[in-house]
Amino acid sequence: MNRGRRDVLQQGANVGLLSALVALILTVLTTSVCWIVTAYVGPETDKAVLVDFYRKVRPSGPGWEPVRIAAGVSDRDVAATGDNIPMALLGWVAGSTAIWSALFTVGNALYGRWGYATVLFLVFLVSGLALQRVTRTLWAASSAS
């Protein structure tokens, strides 16, 4: 292929990449504006629904404190549940990694890329074991209270 044609193809690829990046940024901005406007303009969630949800799920974090107080749950009760946000985040990362690595393991195996499939399967095993350990730790803490 001559140099002139290669340069034109390279410029076309760069323009395609740039337009994809612009499209991604515009999509993120538009989506963010829409959900933020909806959150502030839409109707407020009924307090009784939030209190009922809190009593069933017991979400942790400082943002739930007004709902926790309305639900009549004391600081002592919260401390007894063994909420552990760092461990929960580790579980979230391990779970997401397990799901995605399993999906990509199957995809690579279907395309016959056994090297990638093997590595991804090992990632799946490690993240699955980590998720199992985190789940046992969190459930043991919550059942002990």
C-alpha cells in the first residue's frame, strides 16, 4: 500500500476514534443531566416506603441516618449488625470480576482462544473464592448479632 493511502486510512481511523470519544462523552453528559434533573424535579419518595425498606434491608452509610432514626433503629442496633462497608465493597468488586471473567471465559473458549480462556477462568476462580469468603464473613457477622 502506498504511503499516501496509508496516511488517509490512518486519518480516517483517528477521526472515527475521535467521533466515538465525543459520542461517549456526550452520552455520559446527557444521561447525567437527565438523572440529576429527574432526581430533583420528580416526586419525593414516601417516608413510609423508605422506613419499610430500611427495616427490611438495613442499608449502611451516613446517608441513611435520617431514615434509620425515623425507623426507630438505635446506634447500638446498627453497631450490632456488623456493617462493614470496605468488606462489602470488596465483595462487590469480587462479584463483578467473577461475573465478567466468567462471561469472557465462555466467549474466548467459543472462539478457540484457549490461552485467554484459561487465564480468565483462573481470574473467575480467584474472584469467586474471594466472593465466597467475603459473603461468609459478612453473613457470620450479621447472624451473630
